[in-house]
Amino acid sequence: MSSFSIEDFAGNGVLKELLQKLLEDGWDDVPTLKIMSAEDMDAINMTQRQKDALEIRSYLHDRALMQYGDKLEASGKCLPELLSLSPGDLSSQFGMKRGHIARFTDRTSACAEPLPKSYAQPVRKMTSTNSGNNIIFKTFGSVNSKFVQGTSKSPTRSSINYDKSLEQSLADFKIKDGYIFKGIVAAGPAEPRACGCVQPPPVVDEVAPYALIEKISVEKLAPEYKIGMERLVNTKAPPMKALELWQDKPAVLLCIRRPGCIMCRAEAHQLYTKKPIFDALGIQLIAVLHEYIESEVKDFWPRYWGGVILYDRDRQFFKALGGGELLKDKFISGFIFNPRAIANYKRAKAMGIKQNFKGEGEIKGGLFIIGRGKTGIAYQFIERNFGDWAPLAEVIEICRKLQNQQQSQEKSIKISQE
């Protein structure tokens, strides 16, 4: 699977000698590096060979084919030339397997494919807007597609092209006109299993009380990834209250059932791929584990996830998703007899992800979007079926509205002070 480590992304080719320059200019993570424009490349004096290498490796990363990066780059061909080669040439010259050739030559495909429409839209329930958790939504207005000034990470970047690229990415995830937002508590559908003989476990349909999560004690296992950063924090970080995480900046918290699970890795990978969008919206990405196995954290970060990783020793975030109790499911009833979980597995397997079976895998996870300070929980997704993902379009829409509200509040404060 394509790693989010820039060292792995650059491989042994011509981009390797650029790592220090990329770090200095703010191109310090793979998702951001992949959206460089021609003007950005010229600004750091990239050679044509380096530009070609970046194009090739970005294309391979999208298709989980990075194992061919060094060989394809060493050929001296640019991406259009490589795509024009016959399947026989790709096999004989680069040792590319048949299935990988199909993935490489299909220019329309990428590995983070959504489920079919029948599987994509989770069931939701309207929640009362009188709750303290929903303060964020009282002033929801139209979506503003403009970004905060200065979203580019370095003044040496071509910020206009950077913003255009991000705005196009946002447009791709914009919820279409006529869509009715159905509430802030979402979960996969409760379909009967084994021809109706097994009923799915119930999930809560009310948002978790904010007071239940703000004082949760967590430990940081890994920081936000940048070029050359240590794989784990060198010194064990002291416990901290969860409120400190989003005190100054909204956060997406991905509660992961098991970091070695193929479906959990796929969900984390497809979410972190959109990091430039979340950066532009002023949202931080955080993964939460309920079990600490050092080898599993090392395998997970930054290959599948480059954001902060936290350890929730008492599993309080996971209990909050289950309405105060851990939401659990057995392998046979929750996977073998569950066609939706099997579809989720096939989706993850198609992304070329490896897996293992270490650790506790029955505790369900989910996702929180939490506003800055004490504004509350903006969105909550519960993993009813193994491998359910919160729909990206809706997650990004919520984050965009958080940004709009924050901008409105800052504008009002500025006007009142004048």
C-alpha cells in the first residue's frame, strides 16, 4: 500500500536529494506534496527530471503501486510515455504483475473507491438543535468556498495555484443542491444478517454529551508526521485532558477499532489523503486507539496515517460512541453473516492494503468532529458494521461549516472592537 512517509514516497530516485528543500519550503507531507503545481515546482528550482519523478510517483501513490516507483523513474520516461507502453512491455521491463498493469493503465481509477450507491449513504436521525452540543449548528448558513487568507504553508509557494487546487478538491466533495442534512449522529444501516436470523446490534441515535468527552485522559503516541520526524515520540508523553486537543483548533477524531485491521487502515488512509483540504479548513486530524501495541503503532504511522495518534487507555471515546457502553460485535455474526461488512472488506482489499490480526478487534470505532473550545460535538459517526466509513462529503461539509462559523465570529469580534 502507498505509504504516507515522504522518505518512502521519494524512494531512491531524484526526489531524495530534494527532501531538505521540501521541508524548508513547507512541502513536508505526502498529501500536500502531491498537489504541487508547475509554478510551485519552478519556485524551488526543480529539474525536469524531478518534475517527471513527482508526477510518476503521485500517479503510483493514487493507485497503491509505489513498489514500481524506482524502476519506472529510472527508465527516464515521463508518465505519458509510460502509460503508452503495452502490457507486455510493462511486464517485461518493470516486472509489473497483470492486475497491477490493469490498475496502472486505468487513468480514471484510484484506490480510494467509494462503495456502490446502495452502500454509500448511512442512515441518520435528526437531533434536537436545543442541545448544548449543537450550538455550532445554530448559525449554519450557505457554504462559503473561499479559504482563509494565507492557507499556503510558506510564502515561497504559488498560493494562487495552491488555493485553486484545493478549491477544486473541495468542489469535488461539495454536497449537491437539494441534499437534506439528516442530523449529526450517523451510522451504517441496520440490515438483518443471515437471512434475518441475526439482528444487528443497536446503536445510539443521540449525540454523546460533550461533558462526557472533554475530560477524557489520553496519551500521545505519535505526533503529526513531517519529513524526517521520529517514528514515535522519544519520551513517553504525560497524560493530557482531551479538551486540550481542540482548545484552539477544531479536530476530526478517528476512533480506530484495530490499527492492523485492513478496513481500519483503509479508512485512515482515505481520510488522511484529504489532509490538504482539512488544512485549508483549519481542521486537525487525530487518530484514537483503545489498545497500545508498539509494533502496531509503528506499522500504522505514518504508512496509513500521518496525523497525531492518541491512546485512550480507558476507552472513553469508544464508550461515548456506544452511548456509555462499548459497542462490540462477534466475528461470525458481525462479519461472516454480514454482507455489508464483507462489502467493506472487499473495498479495503481492492486498495492493496496488508493486514494482520494482532489485538482486540471486536470493539467498534467511529468518528467525531469537535468544534474549537467548548462549542461541542459537530458530528458523530458510529461504526455499526465492521469497516463502515463516515461519508467524506459529509465530513468535509461539516468542517467547512465550522470554518465559516469561526470566520463569522472573528469578523463580529473585530467589528465590535473598532
